[in-house]
Amino acid sequence: MTASYSNGKSAPVDRHSAGPFDVSEVTDVSPYLDFGSMRVPPREGLQMRLDVEEGSKRVVAVTLEWNGSSVQLQAFAAPKSEGIWHEIRSGMQQSITTQGGQAEERIGSLGPELLARIPLMDEAGNAAGFRIARFIGVDGPKWFLRGVVGGAAINDPMAAADIDDLFRSVIVARGDIPLPPKDLLPLKMPGGTVAPPRSL
């Protein structure tokens, strides 16, 4: 699938019809699990985990586990007419390299993505190996959806296609709250309390 770059946005050309979707593009959201700014469709065998920030107890991400792979989802505020994935990707690549890791940009089914080898530290601050991750992202209408992919979908083409398809099934509900670009859109536990915004 070819990505489009109109107005600096990075997204598949069929994003509006094949996802990830804006909530205004979906007629019936009732089957979806409601995490506030994100809606995720249930699937048999799909496991979901809320990532909660220690101390503040804020929900900061939703992680989906599917067939030996995982994708951590976060949605951020973005300008109406411009995308932020190019800027974010460049900053992440520089940060990972500065830390002694490696980050290679490549083109995937969603457009540009990063394959990264991220240094790990133990509690004493000593080097403790590396973590391999794949960073994917799509610019939507006034939002940006990022995924951090782990497991088989990092390098296995079939597993990657499954995770990319799962990523594209997500609905983003931007809401009307004014937020600076790159602020995390509010998340909540289904039926629970809204988590405050957090910057990228």
C-alpha cells in the first residue's frame, strides 16, 4: 500500500476507508471497546493490557497482544493541516542513536517506519542488552496514532501484516478539547476514569 504525504501527513492512501479511522468515519462504534480517545474492536484470542504510569496511575497506552506479537498504541493531538509523524520519527531516530542504539528507517505497509535496536539499562544504570522494536505511525485528522510493535511482527512478514491490519482497525476519537500538538489524547479504562493528557 502506498502512503500519501499531502500537507506533510504520512498515511496510507486508503486510510479513510481502511483505517486507522477517525470516529467520524465509522457509523457504528458499539461493538468496540471504549478506551476514551481510542476504540478497539474485540477479536477472538486478542488480549488487551492497559499501560499505567506509576505514581500518577494514569493510563498512558493500550497494548494489544495477538498471535505471538504485540503493539502498544498511543494517540496524540496533531495540527489539522499538518502531520507530525515525520518530525517524531526523526527525533526518535536521533534519540536512539545518541543512546548508543540503532534505528533504521524503512517503508512498510503504512508508510515510513523505524526498526530500532534500543539499549536497555538495569536498575544500577549499567548496560543490560538491547530491545528490538518496530515503530509505526499514521497521521489522521487532528491526531496521530503510534504503534510500538514487538514479537514476531518485527521481522516476520505474515505476522507484521496481521499486526498492521490490527493497527488499522483502531478508531481514534480526538474530541473537542484543545490540546497542543504531541499531547497524549486522554485514555480511560472502559467504564472508568479519564486519564489526564501527557506530552510525547
